[in-house]
Amino acid sequence: MTRLELLTLLYSLQALLESDKADKAIEIIEKIIKEAENTNI
């Protein structure tokens, strides 16, 4: 993930949290964690 992609993701999550859509932010975070755990490095 590039720096720009990471910043975009973090700003998107921040916007969801600030707009009282924490449930959607958590859903996205869980998907990212699952994908990271399944990625073979």
C-alpha cells in the first residue's frame, strides 16, 4: 500500500467516524485486518 493509499483510507475512516457512522468504519477496518492476515508476505 502506498503512502497516498494509506492516507486516503485513514481520512475516509476518520470522516465516517466523525459523521457518526462508526459501524461502517468498523466494518471496513475488519475487512482490512482480515485481508492483511490472509496475505502471505
